[in-house]
Amino acid sequence: MAGAFQRLRFGRRLSRAMRGQLELAVLRAGFESGFLEALSEPRTSDELALALGTAPDLTLAWLRAALAHELLTCSEGRYRNGGYVAWLQGEGDGAAALAMIGQATESYTPTLARLPELLRGAERPTFGADPRETLRVAAGSRVSEPAAIRALFGIPGVRAARRILDVGCGEGTYLAELLTRHRDALGTGIEKDPAVAERARQKLRVREVSRRAQIEQGDVLELALPRSAFELVLLNNNLHYFADDARRNLLERVHACLTPGGVLAIQTPLVSDTSAAKALGARAALATFDLYLRCHENLHGLPHLPDLKALLEEVGFEAMALRSAMPGGMAVYVHARKAGGES
């Protein structure tokens, strides 16, 4: 009897895992085919196929699958997006959600599928060899940006900063937000990927702050950085691009370009063993993300908090603290201050 119960329990767990993978595939097809956009209004299967020129049998099969995954609702043969899909599409989240789904299906799953051979010493792939990877990562980060920006403004010293450096600025969201809120602030962003750097410049133009900002395209470890020039330096979700020796070099360079009393704010996921992390699934998700990072020859694991704090102290930072942006360790700010200036 115990064996039968255990098989049932483990079978349900396997089913949930498989459903997650299959749901992502159905969601991605819905975004990329235009189904989810079209289903903001109720439509029958035939109406949807006719409007988008899709195969009627596959259209109906997709609708049934999406309904089974509770992505849609159906009344009298007319399908419409459910609340979850409407949330994904709201306030620009649809593009970010699609980027995250694409990253999961096109990058995470294929890379982890190679784990057995990588464990035996096979050559590790290079992240970013396909330019679409970096663009997906930049777009997908929009999901956490509103919460992260709220947390950022709660860090002591951030609101007072008027000279800002955003290292690995991505599409420029954080820099644009800081410059929009403080009309006397000046900002510099550094972005290694040329396509993403151009997107950042465009965002600054759209937000009408480009006259007070510049985006430099290049490697932060190679660019000449002015000394004691910035009151705030941001490192958002990019510490895992630096190996241990390069990470020290990065933090030393950042320390040198901060004014006395200037603030360093590092946003990063942190693998957490808290009850909240376990309940939300963040512990498993982040541990797997750490594994995915280490599968690449040019990516490195998520930082270990005690090691990061020790390194910051060795470089010369003080008043180190944490501020959570998203629960379960999904987004945390590790912030510190350069010695000197007012406490």
C-alpha cells in the first residue's frame, strides 16, 4: 500500500514537471503566432484561424491545449485569454514574458540537456554566441525592474546621488528612471553588447534625458574610468559575468571611481534556503540557474553572499547591507559605501 501511494505521489510530481515544460511551449506558440493578442476578444476556433491564416486543425488543437493549461477561458465555443495571460500582457510585460519563455526553451533547456557530456569535460558553450540570447536576457529583465527600482530607491544615499554610473546598463531602464526623477542628475551607462547599448540610447531619447546621459559601448574592465567621479554605481544582474579574479578587478575599479561616501548597489539573485524561497520555488529555480550559468565557459556562478561581503570589505567598502527587491532571493540588492564622506 505504501508503495502504491509513493508511486502516486512521485507520479504527480513528475506530471507537474512535465506540465511546466509543455505549458511554456504552448505559451510561446500563443505569443509568437499572434493567438494571445487576437484572443483579447472572444473568438471561435474558425474565426481565429481565418483571422490569422493558421491551419484550422492545429488552431483548434492549440486552443484545447491552452484551455487545458488554464491559459484561456471558453464560453459557448468562444475562447478568450484567462487572467494569467492578461497579466503577462499588461503594461508591456508580454514582451518580457516572451523573452523569458524563449530563454527557457531555447537556452536553458538545450544547455542543461548537454549536462551529462559537460560533466565529463566537453567544451562548454559560449553565452552570447547567438546575439538573440543577450537581447532576450535584456528584454526578460523588465519583469523584475519595477520591483527592483522601488527597492533601489530605498537604499541609503541613492536618492541624493546626482552623478551615476550604471555598469552593464542593459536597455537603460535604471539610468532613465534615475535621471527622470532627478532633473539635475547626470548619468553614464556602460554596455558591452552593441545592439543592447543602442537600445539604451533609444530609451534615454524617448524618456527625454539623453542630454544628461551617455552610453559607452565596451568592456568595463578595459575602459578608462574617471576617479572619484560618481556618487552611485549600479551593477544590476551582471556579477555572474565575472570570474573571481575579474570580479575583484571590477570592484576595485568601481571603488576607485566612487566619491568618498559614494554608494555601490549590486543587484543579484541569491540562492536562499529560507522557507519563503522554498515555498515560492525560488530555491530550486535559482540553484538551477546557477547550474546553467556554470555550464558556459564565459559565465560564472551566482555570488555566495559571505564571499561577496568579504571581497567588498577587502576592496575598501563599508556599511554593507541587503535590501530585498523580490521574495525568495530572486532579486536582492547588496549595497555598500566607500569609506569617507558623511555617514
